[in-house]
Amino acid sequence: MQLPVMPPVAPMLAKAAKAVPRAAGLLYEPKWDGFRCIVFRDGDEIELGSRNERSLTRYFPELLPAFAETLPDKCVLDGEIVIRQEGRLEFEVLQQRIHPATSRVNKLAQETPASFIAFDLLAAGAESLLDTPFEQRRARLEAMLGTAEGSVHLTPITTDPDEAERWFQTFEGAGLDGVVAKPGNMPYRPDVRLMTKVKHERTADCVVAGFRWHKSGPVVGSLLLGLYDGDHLQHVGVAASFTMARRTELLKELAPYRNDALEGHPWREWAAPQTDNPDRMPGAVSRWNAGKDLSWQPLRPELVVEVRYDQLEGNRFRHTSHFTRWRPDRTPASCSYDQLDVPVRFDVGDVLRGRMP
């Protein structure tokens, strides 16, 4: 492979904001909820690079013919791999594609085919576009993809912040993550936060039913959270991102709840690391890092914590939630799914076809 921009490339990143920015010269796009992917094509050679600069090529074989048919012989694109089902993006289904068995990957490629949403152009022909302003890169990307259909799509874009606000509110119902704002004069800088992302943020009161150790030593790494679905306490995700001082404090605060914690614990059967269902069990092997220790320490499920989260994926938080405060005024039994805000449905196909609200 000989391209002006060669793999691996770390994708350009975005810094978080609380509201849609309104500075002059900004362009706005929907924020897609999938696997970030940089596509490198040099004739018959096609390579898919991930955010951590590892190859995704073997996991999405069904996309390779689509890229060969749609893209010019030499180019490098930035975008997102997604899976759509019944008008929504399904990240849990997408995660299942990261599997060590080729037979399993090929089976899922047939059953749950992926799509690619392009939103930036890093190279075309023999020319690197890393220093070219984003407005020009976008114009060339539009000329390259035109009205591409099938598995390869071009993300919508607008210069109107009011329209971006409408997208932010409406597109969540299709499983999208928020909106991204990009300066029109922005160069492409790998692994640098030059863009701005605005994501949905909500709060929920959850039961703390265990914790994981931090990799640095005997302090709390993350809290294991649960929500009641009827009488069943469902593992819904984790709260993390604590300072080291706070991790030490948490260990002291949780100490009384470690006594006799396994007696009658709703997750007792998960006390040892297991591998059968890594999407649901607190003690499991990481899908992305088989050497990562996800064993956990049970706590009596008596503490309630308020956390901030962005969205629900199935019956779990899509991303790591953030600790807000303890809620001694709430009982664990009151922490159910009923409290969660569910966005109005919107078909992701309408987003891709430009049928905007």
C-alpha cells in the first residue's frame, strides 16, 4: 500500500461542550454511535483502522466490496461503522462483530451487515489533505461520494446552529449520539481535539452492588450499578473517572457494605469471572482486551448513587456514567427503569436520506 497518508492514523478527536456552539464559520454534523474507522484504499488493498489504530478489516468483510465499488482507487476517509436495525443504530449488535472466530464473523456479516458513514477526507489520489481546510475537504468528499447508496453513506451537514439544535433533540430517537461542530478552516490533526461534540446527558439513581479494583492498586476503580426490572436487579453499567484521592475515600465509604456481601446477593452467580455473556456480567473478559481484569468485589445492594449518563443501549448505559452524589434519601427498591427518559423514535434512514425535521 502506497498512499500519501499511510496507516495507522489516530482519528482527530472532539472536546465536549454542554450546548451547541454558535461561533461563526462552524459546520454541524450528527454524531454517529458506532466504531470510528479510517478507510485506506490503494487499488485492491483496503485497510480499516480503528480509533486505537488497530485493524478492523477482518471484522467487517462485507464492507470491503462496498468500498471497492464506491471509492476511487486511492483515497483515505474518516467515518463511522454502524449497524442499523428497524430504523435505529444498534451498538450492542455492532459490538458482537468483534469476535476471534472467523466463522462467527462471517455469519454475523450476513445476518447483521454493517454500513459506513463518511464524514472526512484525508487523502485523494496522490494528494494529502491533512492541511486542507475542512470546508474544502467536505466539498471534495461530496464530489467523491455523490449520492452513494447501499453500505456507504455521506453524513448530513449544516451551517445553521438552529438546525443542529433540532438534530440534537430529534436524532437521538434513531440512536445517534448528539452533534459535532467543526470549524470550516480546520485542518485534520490526528489525535488532536479540534472539533466540539455535544452529547445528551441525563441523571439516574442506581443501586451500587459492587466495585472493581483500580489497576494501580487497592483502591476503587469503578462502581457497579444496577436498576430494578421488576424484582430483578439488572447490571446496567459502571461509574468511574474518579481522582486517586476520591478512589481511596470510596474504599473507606464502601467498607461496611463488603461484610457478608455475597449472602443473598442478586449477582452471586457472577462472583467469579465468567465468559459466557460479557455484555451482561460484571465479572467477565473484556471484548477488546482479553487480558483486562474485570473481576469484581460484591457489596450489599443497599447504597443508592445518582449518576450522569448520556443514553441507554438496550437495558444498559451506552457509556461509562459519572458519579454525582450519594442518595441516602432513596431506597434501592425505588431505583427502577421507570425513572429513565426514553427519546421519541426517529428512523436513521431518514437521517441518511436527508429527511430532516
